[in-house]
Amino acid sequence: MNPNFAIPAADLAALAPEILLVGAGTLLLLLEAFLPALRRLFLPAAVAAVAAAAWLVVGLGSGTAFHALVESTPLTGAFSLVVLAAAALSLLAAPAWLERHHLLTGEYPALVLWCTAGLLLLLRGTELLTVFVALELFSVALYGLCAWDRRSSHSAEAGIKYFLMGAFVSSFVLYGIALLFGETGTTRLDGIVAALDGGRGTPGLVLLGFLLVASGFAFKLSAVPFHAWSPDVYQGAPTPFVAFLSVAPKVASAAVLARVVLVAAESPMGARWPALLGLLAVLSMLVGNLFALVQRDIKRMLAYSGVAHMGYLLIPLAAPGESSWQPMLVYLAAYALMNAGAFVIVSRFFPESGQQHPISDLAGWGYRFPLLAACLTICLLSLGGIPPTAGFLGKFLVFLHAIENGRLALALVGIAASLIGVVVYLRVVYMLYMKPEIATPPESLGLDTGGKLAAVLAAAASLLLGLWPALLIRWAAAALPGG
């Protein structure tokens, strides 16, 4: 073996979580080929692999690997745990839905695990080409999962729409990386900062490069004006998978977008970024909530709700700095629980493939299914930012950051948009408890133990972290540089 090509053991150990997830996914794919009788164990095994990866993430120390292309810090570890939590919830909720539609094969958990590995690598990349490779790794897996129900035209439509738009946006990111490399001579984020400090690069081309890279991750966030794909994709994709799609890629993309914005803010044209991000935040909050208000399908409503929540998330970046990390991390942790929980419960209430998901069908089901309805209510109240929930804590910290950094007008717009959002979510609660039953619920609704467990975990965590906010605040503070 040529020693020049030997990979140091320390570098491999630094990628232990990603290697475990990729290896587990590959093993499940082989078991599907040679031992298909074990299919019922595939998803529990995938959940165990996610839990093991979380344990490895917690055990990683601070440092870099592969010539500083990948880093491990408490901050990347915290974001990674949020991604892994979303993956675990979606995998717990998937077995009943997949079995009902005869789609339970080893490829599904394998794709979820590979996608999760790509997201973890994306969070830890310190160099733009590494980030791009990770972006493509998890995106390819997402395309297949969106179109997983091959017999449903809605699922096929969701997959092709996400693929076409995602591939188009990937070219934006790659062109932006090429521009930044051409102007600064490096693709490392710290090297770009040093080059800009040294006066290298044409300001217009550097700005265009940053905008193209940022637009790619704004697409993954489904922030306005890159949001048009999300309602159609969410409606057509398998609902347990949407619990993952609506959360995990956004967590990783938000972290990368924040790093790009912080680098861009230090450049000569950095003064322009707060106004631009403030505009995107306002548009996302207003467009998302207003469009959600008129939806009659609950999955489309939650899709537009996600657009609005990404607007709230962008508020700390309108005043970019190291202080932006804590409100973003707390908000994303809360969002992962409440949004994934909501989609998990929707997948229980509407288990048929390709069907519509009318909010009116939920009328009276709060009394027929008290546990699931109570969990959905908690998740919706958290999405609305109503105390005492984790969602309220996330919005409070986001708006507080805006006020402390001289963005009072932006905070007021966010509060006004949140009031519209409250109407959106309370309309569903009203249907659950205040209207007589008009639709016959599916017979299999109460038979899914994994789905119930995922729903209870998400709702209970959303409520407990709202009642004891110090737990979440201290966890986020410990992850910050110098924390």
C-alpha cells in the first residue's frame, strides 16, 4: 500500500458518525437483497444507527480533519444532534405507512441514513467544494425519497419538481463557488476572509458569487423567493418522509447560510447584507403566513408555514455576528420538534397515498383520538409561538436579538406576522375540538406504535422545553464559541 495514499486513523475517527450512517445504510441495502424476510427490523435498526451516530457526535472533540477540510466543534455538534433527532422521529413514524402501501424495503432507511450523513458532512465542511459535495450527496437521496411511492402520480410529480429545481439551483451554487475561487484564489471560508481583507477580488464579482451560493441554501430553506417548490413537494411526498424533509435539510442549510453570510459581512460590500436579509425575512414571514391562511390542505398549510418560519430564522442574520448563532440554534431545535411532530401526526390522520389532506376532515377527531389530537395541538401551539412551548422561546430570542441590534422594525413585522400565524394554527385546533365529526377516520389509525411514540416525544419535548427554557438556552450557550 502506498503510504502517500494512507488515510490517518485520526481523520477516519473524526468522520465516525458519517461512516457509521453510510455503513449502516449499505448493510440494510445488502440485507434487502439477501435477507428480505428481516424487513420489519430495518427501520428499528436505522433508528439504532441514528442513536449511535448521535452518541459518536457527542463524543467528538474539537478539531479538524482531512487537512482542515472538515471540522468538529461544539456548534457543529449541536446542529448535528438536531438533524439526527429529526431523522429519528421520521424513521419511527415510517413503518406503518410503508407497510400499508407495500413500500417497506431496505432502500428507504438506507436513503434516509445516507441523506443524514450528507447533512452532517455539510454542517462540518470548512471549504466550499466539500460543502457542495455534501449538498449533492443529501440532495440525490432526497430526490429518490420524494418520489418513493412509485404508484402515486402526486409522489412522482413531487420527485421530478424537486429534482429539476434542485439541480438548477445546484448549478447556481457551483457557479458562485467558481466566481469566489477566481476572485480570491481559494475555496476555504477562512481563506476567502483573508483574501478579502487583503483587498483581493472585484467587489461586483465577489458579491455575485456570494449571492449565488446563498441562493442555493435559501432554496433548501424554502425562503422567499425560492419557496415555490415546497407546497407541491410536501403534498406529494410520503408524509413520514416530509417530517424529515421539512426539518433536517433546513437545519444544515441554515448553518451553512449563516457561515456564508458571516464571511460576506466581513467583506467590503458587507454593509449591504443586513438590508437584503431583512427584506428576505419580511417577505418570507408575510408570504408564508398569508398563503398558509387560505390553504384548505393541512400539508400545504404546513409547507407555507415553513416558509414563514424560515423568515423568522433569517432575522438574526439581518444583524450578522457571533451573537446570531444562539437564537438560530434554539429556534431550529424548537422547529425540528414541533414541525416534525406535526407531520408525523398528519401521516397518522391521513395514511392513504396520493389523497388530499383537508383540514375540514379533522373535525371532531380531537375526541375520537385524544392522544394524537393533544400532541398535534401542542405542536401547532408551538409553531404559533404560544407559551409555554419551545416555539415561543425560539421566537422570543429571535425578536430579542433583533431589538438588541437595532432592528426594531424587523421585530415588529415578525410579531405581526406571528399573529397571523396564530390564526392559521388555531383554525386546525378549532376543527379538532369545536366542530362535529364529518369524515370517517381510517381504520388503521390507532395501530401504529412507532408513530404514536414519535408524536408523543415531539410534543412532550416541545412542551417541556417551553416550561423549562433554561435547559435549551444553556445547551445552546455551551455550543457557542467560548461557551
